[in-house]
Amino acid sequence: MPSPKRIGKIEFGLFSPKEIRKMSVRKIIWADTYDEDGFPYPQGLMDLNLGVIDPGLRCKTCDQRAADCPGHFGHIELAKPVIHVGYTRLIRKLLRVTCRSCSRLLLSTDEIEKAVIAEDEGTGTDTLSEKDIKKEQICPHCGEQQYKINFEKPTTFSEVWMEDGKKMEHRLTPADIRARLEKIPDEDLRALGINPLVARPEWTVLTVLPVPPVTMRPSIILENGQRSEDDLTHKLVDIIRINQRFKENQDAGAPQLIIEDLWELLQYHVTTYLDNEVAGCPPARHRSGRPLKTLSQRLKGKDGRFRGSLSGKRVNFSARTVISPDPNISVVEVGVPLAVANEMTVPIRVTTMNLEEARQYVLNGPERPTVNSPCGANYVIRPDNRRIRLSEANLQTVAEMLEPGWVVERQLRDGDIVLFNRQPSLHRMSIMAHRTKLMDGRTFRLNPAVCPPYNADFDGDEMNLHVPQTEEAKAEAQILLAVQENILSPRFGGPIIGGIHDHVSGIFLLTHGLRWFRKEDVMYLVQHHRISSLPPPGKVEDGVPFWSNKQVFSLILPRELNMVFHASSCQNCVECKREGCERDAYVRIQDGQLVSGTIDKKAVGAFDGQILHRTIRQHGMRRTAEFIDDMTRLAIRSIMLDGFSFGIDDEDLSKTEYGQIREMLESAANDVRMRIKIFEEGALEPMPGRTEEETLEMQIMQVMGKARDRTGEIAGRHLGLENSAVVMAVSGARGSMLNLTQMAGCIGQQSVRGERIMRGYDERTLPHFRKGDRGAEAHGFIKNSYKSGLSPTEFFFHAIGGREGLVDTAVRTSQSGYLQRRMINALQDLKVAYDGTVRTTGGRIIQFLYGEDGTDPAKSSYGDPVDVKGIVESVLKGER
Amino acid sequence: MSITFNVLDHEMVPEHSIMNEEEVKSLLETYRITIEQLPKIFHDDPAVRAIKAKPGNVIKIIRSSHTAGRAESYRLVIKRPKK
């Protein structure tokens, strides 16, 4: 194998007309493509010298068939030069820095030298730029007065000067421009940073146009037998037609006006041929009105040649469908519909050891009737790499022919390892390896506990599944990508897989306070767990044994776990009452027994599950994955034990509370009115650095915010843990007390950019209010709740406040998406070398030790290298 | 006004020092790299100017790190390229 070579330099240049003619195999003069018999016209756009696309024909240049001929360039001789749109900026720059008469740089030799010397001192630039040339001056070489060059998009250049106080304008034709560029001496070009050997500036004005080979603009034959030409061919047809007409008119000595019109038309066609999205130029359209996809459009953008074809890859052995939840499967599993499993295969190499097994796969054939039937095979591959598709007809014969060295492509079955992915793939946990589990239905099934890393929900999300095809790929998937290996996120060093929503509510309901279960209930709760024996009952009453809720939860805890922490419901009291906490928020686990406290989001939730974090460190990934499975199952059983629902009447308060809320809001409104009065009397003491008006606004915001909070308190007094929304908020499953306040109490102040709503009409937000009204309700305070319903003005303010949030999210996602793309492009090839350094592919060092400390963030404890608290707790076993 | 501020005196600026030839040689040997494979720093960087390093010098930067305690890094001084 040849050793890789280092690239010394890359040269970018322009094609000279000479080169274009040299590489051309045919001069194209006819705008026609095929004759009536469907045979290409000689010297037409589909000339056989340009390559062949029709099967059976041979290329006249290389004598190869359609599959082998790479295609060859032709050329069109343009009647008059036209400007290449891609180089208009360069042309403008060159015209502005050179003399209009002698085409020398508008600097004397000394001045050029000065710029070069300045370069050595590190202050100058290595090439001259437009800024180095003074405006409105006389050529130092020939003394010619210079005119201003005006450039009008897309391709028009003109000279502007003042004469007798009048503005004069003279249009430059491409021929004029080309003549000027031709005269620029080579040395002057070098000073400008242009290498005249590879890019003479006059080559930016085209006199001859290359015609790309037919292989890059093939015509397709429609169902009705009609030929449909490529967009590029259409555009080339236009160019040739106009070019032809132009020539005829020129030869016939047509008036200047007509010549100019045709010239401009030719310029238009060449421009749109090169780039159909130029500013200031209407795009050339297809007959149907669709803009043509010309050269530049083929390369640009997401679906262009670079991003779409070269860096974008498509794969086989993949499947995509809608996802839905299944809390009864393990987090490491994925439910695969039979239809997908029958189509996707794993290659099995036949050896003497598995010949019979492989034969059975073949005999089972490609149609697997049910989820529980043994898997079959879709293809076999012979040692000569020929693929044989299996069907009912050839099962027997193929099975008999099978021998070591063949490969059988077996269908997916339970326990196969597959990669599962949801876009956007923003972090490494967006692709994880699961074990398959065949299921009826048409959707992929996944345990809700793995939704956070994928950021998936079930409102119609689709996900992709890939089947690794080699043993190496399978091993890599199992070791690096398996779900249990990715429970800890390298983003913050904590678990990213864990209980969500109902898991948290369920486990909260189970473990909160003290409850006693009879044996039947305990059995119901743990029936799906691998538990072989129950501990001794916590109490026996009248000969009936009872187990406490904490005992039931302890059944699934690892035996040696010791920890102490505060639950989500902890209110951060000044003096912690520990075991005596009235909210049961002091969690203490001793030797795998939950002694006190409620299990909730802080304990088992995704992102901050402390138990998960600790078990990973002390018992490993696999045990934690088992714990998550056990915990989610137990949580789902316990939430079903009592049932859990939320309805409109859960937002009801009693008469007293409604009265209190009304009074409260009344007094707040009065307070605001009073403050406005003080302000209007000019007696308001402004806060430091603020105007009186700003001070007033801040005070009002504060008063209204407090008013909303107070209504929340009033509503909260009425709503206890018997309310489902309170359970969800307290346990951290979903929603907050604020959400509940807004549903039951009062929605509160709506704001735009942190201020009360001020926009709208002249000195008022809506015509319902008086001009200059500063009152609460005139500036977006909503005293109703979502339950009681909004008044028309309130509704309008709510829409204003809501819109801000929507715009913010839209802007944020697009910005962070682009940032992410740039980051990935910049960092994708970095790797950590064996000596711990971070290097580029060229061996250049980026960091001397990965992350300065050489630690894997996923193995750190929330950013700290050692989990001191965990070690102390497991030694002290919760004692102090 | 002749009071010039020395950036190295600021508490947020890590310690910079010019390495001598032997140190550079052993550094390049430890990492088995050529001098071009080192991270770069421009000659007009305020800290580089403060220690009067010239293009071609290798400087050693010692930072205090939250996780590692002390992190060493090395940079090759290069001329700032013209725009």
C-alpha cells in the first residue's frame, strides 16, 4: 500500500480560453439535442463526442460504453465576451485600483514598496487592497484623471464622473472591461495577491464557455416516452440560441441598440447558467414556473453536492417508524415490529459448528408468521459473493447446497443488538445500542425511562434503527454504546436515564409517609420482579402480617446501599428535623433499607437521581439498569394501585379561598393605585440610578408579583397531597406549584422583555383603557385563573406574553443548531491519544492532557473527581 | 504617563515563562512531536509581550485548575499572520 502523502499546496486558478478550447473535444453550435429518431445531433448539445448516456451507443471520443465513459467537455464560442458572475467583486476591485488608460496600479513604485516594507514590520498586509489606493486621483504613471467605477448588481459596470457640475455616466461593456484587465501588468497583479500564471484577470470575462459532458446532465425518458432534458441542458440551449442570433445580427450589421439588447440577454443567460440565485437578477424558470437548478445550485446548501452528496451518507440495514411507550420492557430493550424484523438481517457465517443451525434458518424461509416463531433467513451469500434471495420455491435446494464458507442472512430475533437513534443527534446518547424484542404492532417500543437521552416523546416521534453487520461492530456497540453504559451523562456526570412523569409520581405515592400493605397488595406490587422471598413482616395485627411501603421499596434496592439526602419536597428548613420531617423529605437508606424519607425525582429521576448515581458507582452499570427496570415497574404498579387522575374540579377552591383571593387582588390593585397617585403628585422617591417612572414600574411589577404569589399560597392552603397536581409538583414529576397557582388562583402579570406590556396604541395598550392609564389591568395583569377564564382584554395580553416565549424558543433553537454544526465541524477529527494528549489527525496537540485533568466527565461525580460524600456515607452507614 | 500595566500581575492571568532550549528539546521528546505540532500563541499576545518572548520561543503556562489543581501547557510563539 502506498504511504499517505502530505499535501504541499493547493493552487486555485481560472481556466484560460486557451485551456477551455484545449480540453474541449467538440465545438457546439446547434441548440438541438436529439433528432426525430432519437439520435443525438452532431455538434449539438448531446453530441456523441461529449460522452454517452444511452445504453448501446459508444462514445466517439473514448470509444467506451455508457457505463465506462466519464464524459468529455465541449465548448461554445461566444459572439462577444460576457462577465462571469462569480468574479464580479474581483473585477470591481481590479477596475478600481488600476488606471483607466494604462491599466497600471494607481500607486507609484515607491508607494508599492512602502506597503511591502510595512509588511515586514507586521503592520501592513502581504497584498495590497482597495483601501491602499486613494480615491479621486491622477494616475502616477500616465497622468490620466481617474473616474469612479460604479457596480450595479448583478453584472453591470459603469464609470461616473462630474462634468460642469453634472453627473456623467458611461457604461462599460464586458469587452471594454476585458481590454482593461488584459493590460494589467503581471507585477502589479502579484502585488495584489494574484498569481498571473494561473489566473489572469481577463479570464474572468468569458469569451468561450465550456459545455459540461452529457454524463453530468443526463436526459431522462418519461413514462410516456417523451424525453425530459436536464436543467443545465435547457440553460445551454438558451445560451446557444441567443449566441447564434447575436452572431447573425452582428454579421448582418444590425443597429447598436439591437446588439446591446442581445448582448445583455446573452449575459443574462450565462449568468443564470452559472448561478440562478444572484441578487438583482430574476431567476430563470422552467416552463412549469419552477426556478432552474443550475451550476451553483447543484453545489450549494444542505442538499448540494458537498453537504448532500459528499458528506451525507445513506445506509442499508436501517429502519424507521413511529415510537410508542412500553413500561414493561427493560430500558436496554427495544420493541421491534415483526414487519421490520422480517426485513432486517444479521449475517451468519456458516461453519462446521453451526451448519445445521444455519440450514434451519434457510428452511424457515423469509416469511415469519408470528413474533414467537423461529427466525428465518432472507438471503444466502455464496463464497463467490453471489447473493441468492430465498423464496418458498428454492428453500429446499439452497438448504441442501449450504456448506461452510457460505453466509446466511438471518432475520432479526429477540436479543440481537441494534443501534437506536433519534434526530437531532445532539450528544452521544442520541445513539445507543439496545437488545431487540419482537413485538406485534407497527411501532418501535421503548421504555419511557430512556426518553430523556433521546429527548423523545410519543406525540408522533419517529426513530431509526440500525443493525450492525460485523462481529466488530456488534462488540463495539455492546461495549461502548449499550444503554447501561450511557446512564451517566458526560455532560454533568450524573444519570440521564431514570424515572420520569408517572414513575416519579408512582414511587412518591408508594413511599410517602407510612403505609401498611397486606400480602396480596405486596404481591400485586412486586409480581413482575425477580424477588424470591419477602422479608419478615413489619408488623402483625390480629395474626395478619403487614409490610410497610418502605419495606416494599427496599426490596428492589441493592443490599449494601447507604445514603442520606433530601428529597425534592424538602423545603430547605433552617433547622432540619431529619427523621422527624413532617414532609418525610429526609431520605435515609441504611444497608439497602429505606429507613425514612420519600423517594421522588431527586432519588430516582432522570438528571438528578441520587440513588442511581450512587448505585452506578458502587454496584456498576448493569445493576443500575436492573434497578431502573425494577423501579419503573414498581412505580407503575403502585400508581395503578390507587389510580391517578386530574380533572377540572381538581382546580376548585372553596368559597373562603375565592373570597380571600378577591380581597387580596383588590388590595394589591389599591396599592398600585396609591403608588401611581404618589408618582403623579411627584412625591415618589426614585431609586438610585433610575427615573421616577422606572421606579414606579419596578414597584408595580413587584406588587403584582407578590399578589400572584399570595394567591398561590391561598390556593395551596386548600390543595393538599390528595390533589394529583400537587403530588406531581411536590414529587418533581411534572409541573410546579406556579402552574397550579395559575390554574386555580391567578395567572398574574404578563410581560414582554421583563417589563409590563406597554406597546399598542398611543399612550395605551388597548382602546378599552383611557390614555395614560397606569393601572394594573391596563398593562397586562390577569386576575383571573385558567379555570375561571380570561376576560377579552386579559386574553389579548396573554397572547402577547405567550408570543414572546414562542419567538425566543424559535430563535434559540436555530442559533444553537448552527453553533452545534460549526462546533462539530471544527472538532470532529480530534482524538485522545494513548499518552493522554488531545491531537488532530496531523498529530498537532490541542490539549496536553484531556480537559486539563485527564478525567472522563462521565466518570466524575457531578464535576468533582472523587465522590467524597458517597464514600463517607457508605462507611458511616448514615450515622453521624 | 509611564505607568504600564503588567498583565502578569493580574490574578486571572496564569504564569507564563520562556523555556530554554534543553527544556524544549525534552518536551518535544516526551510527546514525540515536532515543534510545529505544539499549540501556538501570537507574538503580540499581551502575556507574551510581558515576558518578552520572540517568535520561535516556546512558553510554558501554568494554570490553576478546579479539577486538576495545576495544569501545564506549552505554546510556540508565532508571528500573527496578516489578514
